[in-house]
Amino acid sequence: MSTIITKKQFNNHIYKTEIAGRPFSLEFGHVAELANAAAMVRYGETSVLVAVTASARPRDGIDFFPLSVDFEEKLYAVGRIPGSFMRREGQPSLPAVLASRVIDRSIRPLFPGDFRNDVVVTCTVMSVDRDCSPEAAAMVGVSACLAVSNIPWGGPIGCLEVGYVDGQIVMNPNQEQRHNSKLDLTVAATKEKVVMIEAGADQIPDDVMYDAIVKAHEEIKAQVDFINKIVAEIGKEKMTYDHADFDQELFDKIVEATMDEAKAAMDTDDKNVREERWNALIDHWHELFLEEYPDMDQYLDEITYKFQKKIVKAWLLQGHRVDGRQKNEIRPLSAEVGVLPRVHGSGLFTRGQTQVLSVATLNTLSACQKLDTIWEQEEKRYMHHYNFPSYSVGEARGARSVNRREKGHGALAERALDPVIPSVEDFPYAIRVVSEVVSSNGSTSQGSICGSTLALMDAGVPIKAPVAGISCGLIQDDDGSFTTFIDIQGVEDFHGEMDFKVAGTKDGITAIQMDIKNDGLSHAIIKEALAITGDARKAILDEIMLPCISAPRAEVSKYAPKMITMKIDPDKIREVIGKGGSVIQKITAESGAQIDIEDDGTIHIASPDAACCDIAKKMIDTIVFVPEVGMLYYGKVVRILNFGAFVELAPGKDGMVHISKLAERRVEKVEDVVHVGDMVWVKVTDIDEKGRVNLSLRDAQREIAAMEARDAKKHNN
């Protein structure tokens, strides 16, 4: 019996357009056909497989929307084999985590508020064209897949990355433009509103940033139209789902019966007091309604959220904040430096009940982080890490591994400070800053930026300008009117509709991150948010941070390694390293210094003791010393032969003075002029093809005599 073969027929749908002048396509129906929707996204020669899936039933016992976004980087996409022992991809790199977070923050607000089915979004980067961003391609692909699928979602959205090159705003900059850009901005938006902003910038003026956001939104509208046409052709009917259970009747009764008590409980700037009062209020609810509603406890979290939001929203729309501040008033601030005695630099920044202790550590360039990713950057010199322990929010919970939120907040602070970090030529150190959140009541990421600026300055890092960070919140009324307010605390973040974080110097913005809970922001809201955060960060710098430490310390800490940078001929690197590293190991052992050598001949010598650095430098100078023809040297006579004397110019480096060049007169015997141990001036007359150095004592004396005569003549005149 012969085998029966049938050729697979694919129901392909390919849709093509252009984004920023480069070809973009979405192919549905060819791969991953069992997902709710999947597409092979191609942008130039960048290829990303996007698949979205949703569970058929909601997850039991949860009061949140369970969305997972995975941005998977495959090193085959850039023709590399992973550097790990297993030679396969491990946990996502930091850039992959950040890409996942950007996509998550863009799509999450557009899902129904009562949707409890698991949704998983997977973006697998399979091929990378350096001119075409895989993150931007993935975002558009995710939007198209969600819009086409049967998963309920309020999109579509579009996405663009924006650069600023030679004074011009550039959409989806190519590789060369990215290298020269002062701006790395990502904008996601529906046709009407902006849903996500993420930016790093080299002190970009606020008005330029606003213009870049607005122009990106205008360009994004074409992407939304493109996706809508696809939906009209192949879009699936959206699934019906079980709406999250909630007892509206019980909620209305609780609000009516205890509104005054709830307002009194919320009206404090102390988080612990608020929680204590609210727990007492819940006990009162039990007294009033538990008998009538015996299952009320299953709704308590959502009742609390909706009740508090109702109060906070009403207050904010009236210009009243839970802690009594005005909308443009920042919580009490404090800045301190040098709070830890033996670290290289430390800064403690306090804003209300939010407190961040940042610590700076300096090391040699060998401590730079090596990166094994699909992105171009292979090494990171400046690293910023953020830790959020449970005690910071008063919770009794054991320590866990670093989560995505901590990675994201650390990356945001790193992005905010990276533009002001001095170049490796000006400051040849690897730099790590760790921000420990010791108390949290909102805006810890921006507190870590302020604290880290203090720590860097305390460590003697010559940053180009100090950086401050601040957040802006938002409340919108049903009629479309809105109120923005500066420096949101925890309860305002939780119940508000926006956390618009902006960091920068006095001269411009260095980072932005925007989180929203509504369906997007108008241009007017964005413009106002940029205006009030700009004023706030300048005030924080002038009134709090700079009075604490006005400039970076003149010298690094005595506990930090001292650094000497020198340059040698690259051809001499082999001599400094030695066979099997024997020479450099000897230098390290004898001097006590740590030595890093770059391929261009740059050598960084580091040690806590400056004298050790000097010893290592002298040893290297000796190894690479090459006499120059025509130069004078003061050396020691180390050996005498019948035909001349050998003079040591540097340890291990000597030359020969022929007997004919010892003096102006005829010399019969070398010892008539010099003896072993004599210190003499000699001139290099020649270096032969074998590297042998020929010297002249006679020519050196002539030149010295001529110089003395010139000096005497000048003195007499």
C-alpha cells in the first residue's frame, strides 16, 4: 500500500503598506493557525511572529485582568549563538522585558474593565534588519492580531519610534539616524488619543518633545486605517464573555450608609493611618450588611477600589487632594548625601512618605556588563538597579526574585541619567547605581532618579548636569473636562487615570514614561503635563537638590579605585600582556593595581591606592619605552667593552655608545671617559633594522653646550 500525500493549502491573507518609507506587511493564515489570531509581521527584513490567545473561560477568584505579554528575542535573528553554557536562550534580557512592558502598557487600557479571561500575547523576533525596529513592528502586529481576533479589545492602535537628528524630527529612524539621534521616543495611539509614551532623550526641550509626540500621532493614524481595512475583510466576531461578578446593590447601600465615614478615612496624608481607618470602616460594613449579604467578603476589594476612586475623583475635580495639597504642590522634600560611610557615593531623597536611598559604586571598565541580545549594544558601562522590598509598603512578605516592575523602574532611571554620564575618556570608570526603596507612597521611580543624581555627585562622577524626576496625575470628568496634578502619591496613582513621569535637567527632558488607565490622552493633556512637570523638576533642583550638593565632588571617594589612563602603541600590547598573560600578571601582582587594556592601546590602571597606579604605570612605561632618534636621554652606564659603552635608557632598555663617539678627542680606552655606574647624557643617533640603539655622548655634550650658550645669551640681554 502506497503512502498518501496531500499538499497543505494555506488560507493566506497578505496586506502591505509603507511605514516611514519602508515596506511593511502582515501575513495572516500561514503560521500558528491554532492561535486566536497570528501574523508574520515583516518590516524591511525584520520578521516578528505575533500570536494572541485567550482562554475560553475566566480565571476564578481574581479581581484583575490577567494579561501576559512576552517579547521573545531569538539570537538566530542576528546570526548569533547564545553565549550561555547551554547555548540556548535563557530568561529575557532587559531590553526584551522593556519591550514587553511597552506593549503591555499600550494595549492593556483598551481591554474591557470586567474581562477576566487569560490573554497571552507572544512576539517572537525571528529576523532583524537594523534599519527596521523589531519593537515597532511587533507593536503594530499585536494591534492587528488583537483587532482581527475574537478577543474583545478597544483598538486598533499604531506605533512609531521618533528620533531627533540635526534639528529634524525623524519617524522610525534607521540605524545611522539612531546613532546620531538626541531622542529615542516611542508613541502608541488610537486614531483619537495617545495611549503610550516612552522616551529617552539628551536634554530635549519640552516643546520639541511635544511636537515629536504630536507628529508621531498624526503619522500613526494611517496605520490605524490600514488595520481597520484588514479587520473589515477578515476580522472575527468578538467573543461573548462572563462579566466579572459584582453586587451593585450592596455597593450602593454601603456608599449611601457610610459616605461621610469613608471621606473621613481618606482625608489624611499618612498611608498607614488611611489603611487603619479603612479597615475599621470595613468592620462597620460587616456590622451593617453581613447578615443580609453573607457573601459580601468576595466583593470587598472591588468595593474598596470603587468607593475610594469615587471619593478621590470627586475631590480632585473640585481641586481637593487627599493630603490637602494644591494641585501644583509637591509633598515635603528632603535631600541628603554621604549617608553611608564607606560606599563610593550615596544619596537619600525623600518626598512625603516616599523615600529612596541610592548608592553609587565605581569600578574599572572590566566591570562593564556584557550583553547577549539581539540589539546592537554589546556592553553597558552605566548600570542602574532598583529594589522594591515589601517593608517599603508595610507588607510582611518574603523577598522574591527581581520582577519586571523593578527591572522597568531601574531601566527608567538609567535612561534618565545616561545622557549626563561623562564619556569614558573623561571618566574611565564602570558605574553602578542601586536605588533601594525604603518607603513607598507613590513616585518611587522618580525618587530614585533624584536620589541617584545625589549619589553620583557624592561619588565624584562629573555628570554633565543634575537630573530630577517628577510625576503628573490626571482625573477626567464625564463631560471630557480634566484636572492634572503634580507629584501623585500612592492613592492618587491607584485611583487616578494617568501616571505621567518626566525626568530631566534644567535644559531639557532626559526620559518620559506614561501609564494610563483610560482610553488615551488628548494633545491638550500631554501639553499641560509637560508644562507642569517642567516647572516642577526645575524647582526641585534649585530648591532642594542643588542646595544639598551644588556640584560633583572634586575627587572620587578614598574608598573608590583611583584611575590612570595611558596610551601605548597597539603593536606593544602583546609585550605588555606577555605569553599567556605572564607579564601583565606580574605587573598586577607587584603593583597591586588592576589593569584593563583596550584594542586601540588605551590602558586603564586602577587601585584604591594612587601610589600603586603610579608603580604599574612606570612598569608599563618601561616595557613599551622606545627611544626616539635625535632625543637626549640621561642614562646609566651598565657595561663596558673594548669598542664602547652600553647605557641604560630605561630598565631593560639600553643602547651603545661607540668609542669613537665618547668625546671630541680620540679615545684610546673607554675607561678614560666613563665607568660602570656613571650617569651620563646621551643622544640617540640611530636605530637599526634590528632595533639596536646607537648613542653618542659627544653629540649630547655638543647639544647641551649649545643650549647653555643660548640660555646665557638670553640672560645677558
